[in-house]
Amino acid sequence: MASDLGLNSELLTNLFTAPEGPEGWLQHALSEEQVIQFKELGYLHGIQALNSEQINALSEELQEMVDPEHEGNEFFYEYHSNESEDPETAVFHALGAWRVRPAFHDVLWNPAFTMAAYQLLGANFRLFHDQLFSKPAKHGGVVAWHQDFSYWTWTEPMSHLTCWIGLDDVDKGNGCMYYIPNSHRWGLLEKESLTGDMDAIREKLTEAQVADFEKKVPVEMKAGEASFHHPLLMHGSYENNSERGRRATIINVFSDGVVSNREDDGSNAPGADNYPRITKGEKMEGTYYPLLMKAQESLGELIDKVPTIDSV
């Protein structure tokens, strides 16, 4: 019988290790220039997050989990063998892998991720949820243009961050993400179907915003590299028509102190019925929203030397 790995808030494998002392943490720190780029453009990419051993371990576990009959399936918040609305394409999408397989559990405590995330949020933070995406070769579907926070308005205030980590090399050929620089300044827009019409959101935009799509940036990266983006940044990805797969894990976090805004009937949180329930107005915390970073404890007297979103 499968066990719920989410009950553990410590490392279960030897894939990742905590840095030794503040100096060890600084080895994973972003530069001031990188933090400034994130603040100005709403994203940062090409950050080395995984080595080959870690990529292989996560890839093997993902291969197990794409089988709907895999052990531990009951612990996912969402599980879609194919979420694509186009019958000719496929997009595997699932939320909650950290509760199901040990490598996906432990990657949440990867210091290459947690240090950068602390700098880009400027605060200690908790796990919101993780995600898996897999676009198979030749017929991988789209992930439509969207803002992450449009799906998360049942939490407040907006103090969230997304980290996208590729398990394959990603480029325009196999359906990499695209970002619209500076679009995190547009404000919150109404959400559209995540795997439906790629350009549905354009009907909600101004002419100037639509024109900004001409400036879209392909987020091309090597396997094991990560990108980070603001919760309002407009992003999406096109089909994978290549001979290569495109697999990724995503870690969504929020600052410690974010509270639930979920109505009792769930009317403002469609699709979130399987998430651990937090009463409206109460802090998002507990077993399934673990604290992933304690900056003062980890960085000690060196904390003021670390550039953050608030200090640059």
C-alpha cells in the first residue's frame, strides 16, 4: 500500500543536501543583476537547478507516474492523462507528485531552487503545490497563454512565485515556454482554459497588450535548468511537433503569511476541491503547505549580503 510522502517535511533520499552554513547557501545565490532582471521583466531563466543524477531520478519517477494505474495515484490533487482539448494532441498534467514519489518530494528542498526563490520573493515561503507537464513527441499539445495567479485567487495577498524546471532540453521545436516581458505589470486578467485555444486571452487585452505579443521570448534551456516567473507574467507554450519529448516539473510557492480566500462552497476555487482545506481568512500552513525556506536560520549574519527583490 502506498504511503503519503507529503506527511514528511524532511529529505527522503540523498539526491539533495542542505548547504553547510551560510557560506554554503551563498554558493547558490543569484547575482544582483539577475534579481534586477526578474524585477524589471517579470522572469529569469537559465538557472542551473539539477545535475544529471537528479534529472535521471526524476525522469524515471515521471515515467512511472504517467501510467494512470501507478501506485500512489490517489494522492494527486489533479491527474490528467491527457488534458489537451484538441483530440489530435496530448498534454499530461498532474499536481501533487511530491506526495507520490521521493525524488519529486525532495526536489522541493533543492537549495538551488530554495535560495533563488527566497531572493525573488524576498521572504520565507511555503509550498503551494507542484505540477508535472509532459508533451509527447510529435503530438504534444499547447498550454494556452495565461497568468498563474488567475487560478489562485482563492489565496491572498498575491505573493507567489513559479519555478519551471526542465527534464529535457527545451526549445522552440519541442514546445518550450514563451514569456511576454513586462506583462506582469498588466494587472490580473480573467482566466481561460489552460489547454484550449492558445490565443483565447487576446480577446481580453488592449491593443497595446496584444502588440506586446510580438516581443515574446522563447524560454530555451538545457535539461536541469530552471526559469522563474512572476504570478501575473503572461506565458504559454506551443505544440511539440518534434521527435523529442518535453517534460518538466513546476514548483509553485507563496510567501509565509498568505491566507486562504476560499469560499466555503468553493465557488471561487474551481478545481481545488482536493487541496487541503484552509478556512477563509486563516493562514495557509500545515502539513501540506510546508515551510521550505527559513532565511534567517540558514543565512545568519550574512542575510543582508544577499540581494532580494526588495533590496535591489
